[in-house]
Amino acid sequence: MTNAEIAKNLVKLVGGKDNIKSVENCMTRCRFELIDESLADIEKIKKSEGALGVVNEDGQLQVVYGPGKVTKVTSEVKKIVGDKVLIGEEAVKATKAKLKEKNDTPFKRGLKKLGSVFIPLIPLFIACGLILAINNICNVQFGDAYKTTNAAKIIGLIGNGVFGILPILVGVNAAKVFGSDMPMMGGVIGSILNAATLADITLFGKPLTAGRGGIISVILVVILSVYVEKGLRKVVPEVLDLFVTPIVTLTVSLLAAFAVLQPIGGAISDSIGALVANTVASGNIVVSVFSGIISGALFLPLVMTGMHQALTPIHTDLIANYGYTLLLPVLATAGMAQVGATFAVLKKTKNERLKKTAKNGLIPGILGIGEPLIYGITLPLGKPFLGACLGAGVGGAVMALFKVGSVALGVSGLPLALLIADGKMVQFLIGVLASYVAGYFFTSILGFEDPVE
């Protein structure tokens, strides 16, 4: 069919030209406002020639044709519809503005800004994640004979490249996204919050901890600094702005972080860590399984806040006392469920960039490096992140049920199978499969808003 024939058929399937209130196109979709939506035959439109999909939301019927094709088809539709039934240009703009305002919820704005912070880092996550995953496998497979070689040290150095300065990179990007005129201030904040010398400072009777609160802490403090900066710009004379604004912004923001965010974050993380470990290791199977559900489901948010760092000494203590840690395999299901969630995204999305990012992040994700999937796929999309959390709850329950333990730390994902205690590798793989399937299932059920551009 020619574009004119496709357009003629499309007009018929949406109820005829008299049922069309307006028609416009974006980069990939022909967007209709219809007088009576019930007259549109959605199933036939989906099967019509050239149509890649149909989206019906926010009062619009959107038929996906893809870049280039959509412009030509829409142009032919407009010829058929005629000027008399098209609303005016100003009305079109007003309708678009209304739809945008309706769709512009605080939650979606927050996700969009959060995604904007991490999108520039995705290629680095993927590159370093792959290198780190390979290095982890070699460490487990060849042990000390490999770890002491220059090759291992260089590969490890490269693999940890982005993660070593992640707080600084996130700080700079967050400052840009939230409107700071001093984006490098965000990098300085990220550096200070993760400085090792924080351990030498005692506040309210307790030493500070480097990195407490993780990346989320950096973002929150940067947001605070942006508000402080903007407030100062309104009252500080221009002649003093260069000196006063940076000094006051940096000081106020970091003092607030040290006095409030880090002490509270530390107390919460220590309490959660001890509670989770004791319940997962409980002899009561109901308590153990329930704890596995909660621990698996909440681990991704814990990673985002940096509170998971408090679990490392608990892992170490469990290994020292019992020869293995039951907690690590349970928590590792969070990354596994993300793999399942990403497969669900990959199946549904028609966005080529998103598909490419998902495919590139899956290998590191399967090998236990979750950052490419967290920051590149599930978190920016929102609902897949929740789907991964719910999937991890199922995987965590399976790991806790079988009492799957790890004899060492440092590896996650499938490579963790090499460290499983008491010959329970099969049970571990069952837990892995359960996490994959559950992450896929919940993400498919919840769905997500597929990015148009």
C-alpha cells in the first residue's frame, strides 16, 4: 500500500473523517483526538499495514509508524480530513500543553530528573561492569595465583574506574539537572561525602562514615545545595556573589549532611542489617522465608541509599562463625530479578536506544554487576524497578527456604554459584531461575511507559 492508501484505511478504522477532532504527529506516532473513541477499531488498526503498535492514553489514540513514515502518513491523513474539521494551530498547542501538564506528575518529573543524572554514565557502567564481571570470575576460578598478577590489578583498576569516582560524577550531573550554576560544586560534595578522612571526625559522640547514604545521599545533599545557592543569589550583592555564594552553599549543605543525613542513615542501616541477618538465619522456616522475601525485595532500595554497606561486617561475622553467610544469596536475588525485569522491558519496548541499552546491560547483570540495569533501565522507567524488587522477594524466599549459603564475598549473579556452601549449587540455581521469572512476571504485569523518543 502507498502512504495515501495507508492513510485512507487508517481514517476509516478510526471512525471516518467526521470522527476526527485533530491529527498531529510526533517523531514516531500519528496522534488522533477523536470525537467518539468507541468508533475506532483498535484491533484492526494494530493489524493494518505499516502500523507498529497502538497506544491509547490521555485522550489520544496514537498509532506508531516510526520515524519518517509517520510524517508521510499523517500528511496524507490531513489531506483526507481537510481543514474544516482540524482545530486551529493555537488550539493544537493548547491541547498539547494540557496533555503535557496532565502527564507531568511530580513522580514522573522526579524519575525523569533521576534518569537524566545517570544517562550520561550508562556507557561507562556497561564498559566497566563487563570488565569487572570478567575479573570477578577469574578471581574465583584461579584464586591467589591470578589476584597477585599485574594483569589482574590492571583489569581490576579499569573495571572499578567509574565506580571509584561515581559519587563525584553523580554530584556534577545532579547539580546540572537540578539547575545549579556551579555544577562542579556537586562533584566536590560527592567527593567530601565519600572522603576516607570522615572516619577521623566525631560528631555527637559518634564517628562519621565515608559513603554513608550512598548515591542517594549525594543527590539529596546536592539538591539542598541548589536550593541554598538559588536563595543566596537573591540576597547576596553581585560584587560579593563570587565569594559568598560558593562558601555558604558548600558549608551549609555539608553541615546539614553530617549532622542529619549520615547519623540517621547510619543508625537505620545498622539496625536493618542486624535484623535482616538474624531473621534470615532463624531456625523457624516461616520467619526465615518471610525474611527472605522482605530482604530480597528491599535490597535494591538499600543499594540506592548505600545502607547495604552495613551488611558487609555481618556477612563477615556469619562466615567466621558458621563458615558461610545465608544473607548474601538472598540479597543477590535483587540483581537477578533485575535481569528478568530487563527481559520484560526488552520484549515490550519499541525504543531502539532502550533496546540497545538493555541488551548491553544484560551480560554484566547476569554476571552480577547491576549498575547498568539499575541506572540505565529499571530505575528511570520506574515500574520495572518495582517489578525487580517484587521478583527479588520471590527469589529471596527460595534462597531462604533452601538455606543457601556463600562461603565468601565479592561475587554476585551466576558466578556466585562457585562459592555456594554444602553442595547446594542446584538449589542456588533454582533461586536464580525463580528470580529471573518473577522479575519478568511482575514487570510484565505492572508495565511501563515506553519512551517515545
